[in-house]
Amino acid sequence: MRKHIYIAYTGGTIGMRKLQYGYAPERGYLEQQMATMPELHDATIPAYTIHEYDELLDSANMMPAHWTLIAEDIERNYQDYDGFIVLHGTDTMAYTASALAFMLQHLAKPVILTGSQIPLCEVRNDARENIITALMIAADYPVPEVCLFFGSKLLRGCRAVKVSATGLEAFDSPNFPPLGIAGVNISIKHHLVLPTPTPPDVKLSIGKIGDHVVAALRIFPGISGKMIENILHPPLKGLVLEAYGVGNGPEQNTGFIKALKDATDRGVVIVDTTQCLYGTVAIQEYATGSALAEAGVISGYDMTAEAALTKLFYLFSRGYASEQVKQLMQQNLRGEMTN
């Protein structure tokens, strides 16, 4: 039987129209454009239904409440479709992909985020191939996890980062191989794909993300203890600290270290990630990292900053206390880390 794919259109460049004042989304326009694509009427392409959201967002305006909206949309339609595509702007696509990876529990069908750098309405665009390939993967390949497809790569959603503002291969997965490559053929590396939940008919459920106060901070030379002290004040519950190299920070900056220690003593969860694209945090390898560990900072290993932040949101939304959050932040839940 011909598969049927649900397309959740949230906004972004892919469906924008060129107006007098620049590109902007317009209701119904993406569906009109897709209806004119002869490729989508080919027998090899699955049937699809487009659900256009009431508010079409530039992804820079995405908030945690929108992640829940998308997750609830997938849950509501889960039994009626074979796979799901989320059309999304590129700026925060990696955040949404990471959030959905944690939120969608017992997922047994593909959920693929994609978009484009050039709108579908332009003669030369990357939207066409991204839509076609995402549809084919969602229909024909057993990939029961949240993925991000862009350019030629199928990436695990909670491993993806945006690496180019202008290139058509805009996303990569620096610390984990692509789940698939779309070249002359579509090749899926099945040994890397997460297993289908057991039993396979277990019901999908979602872990909603609430309005918890978490933040991210990039360490820089000259960072002041007073500044980070102000950031770490209540009601902050968690912080992703983007540190140097393998997780190092300025251990000679006593004000900085004291602010971290005071916060962790109050129960703030501080997760050490690296500013580098490649590699992992080894928090005790150097004295500059050990000082962070002694201040109560925990390792984020090779998680992306996007995955670490959305994981904090997710865990606090589950109602876990700080100590439980610390433990789970250092455990691999959805393939987001290697530890």
C-alpha cells in the first residue's frame, strides 16, 4: 500500500514568497508550490497531507511552547500516518530536533525535520530536493527516531548543529556519523539507527516541556565572576557552560569559580560542554577543568550545546530534583551523547 506522510509546516524560508519588502510566509503558498511539482505526483513518492500552522514562524521566534505544540501535533496524528516531516526554519532547527528527540517517547516511526536555505518559489533552490528526499526516507526506510535531513545528510536530531549560514549543506553532526547519505542512492546506516521500541506497538507519549529557567553561557577571556553570579541567581535551575577545549575554564579567576560553586551548592545544574565542534569534554584532564568539577560542574561529554540545553528543559519539566537531573544529564537517553 502507498504510504501516507504527515507534513507539519511551521514556517521558515522553505515556504516564503518574495514580496515588496522581502521574503515572508504567506498562508497556503507552500501547498500551492508543492502542488505544481511533477515529482510529487510520481508513483515512488508517498501520499502526503500538509498541516499549515496558524502562525507561521521565522524559526528565530521559536520558543519551548512551540516544541510542545509540534510534539502534540505528532502525537495527535500518530496512528493515522506512516511517518512525519516537520518543515522548519534553519536558525533553530537543531534546537527543535533535539527537543523533539527527548519529548517523543516510544517513537516507532520516522520524524524528519527539514527546510531550506532558498525558498521553494525560486527557480534555483534546495527546497525541492530536501522535501522529496525527506518524503522518501519517511515512507520507505525504518528510522524510528527524530532526524534532521538537509543537503545530502540524514542526521540524528539531537546530534545536529547548524554549521553554515549560507551553504546548502547547512547542518552537520560532528561527533556522530550521519544516519544516512542521499547520493545517487539513499543509503541508511541501519547499525547506527536507534532500535524500534519493544513492543513495536507501544503507544507514543510525549514529555511536555514547561517554562523552566535554564540558560547557556559561552566562556570567554576576561569573563567576570560578578557577571556569572548575576546570571546564576534564582530562579535559574540549569546552565549549559560552553567551555574551552576539553571543558576547561579559568581556574585562576577565583570569582568565577566561587560563583559556580555557590550556584551548584544551591542546586543549580551546570553542564560543561565544549566550544569546539569536534571532540568531547574530559573535565578532569587539566587543572583548568578539574577546578570546574570541584565547583560542582558536571560533564556534558560530547553533547551539542543544543542537545544539552533542551535536555535540561526536558528533565526539569519531568519534575526531577536537581540531583536526579545531574545523574540523567550524564546518561545517554536518546543517542545524544557518548560517555
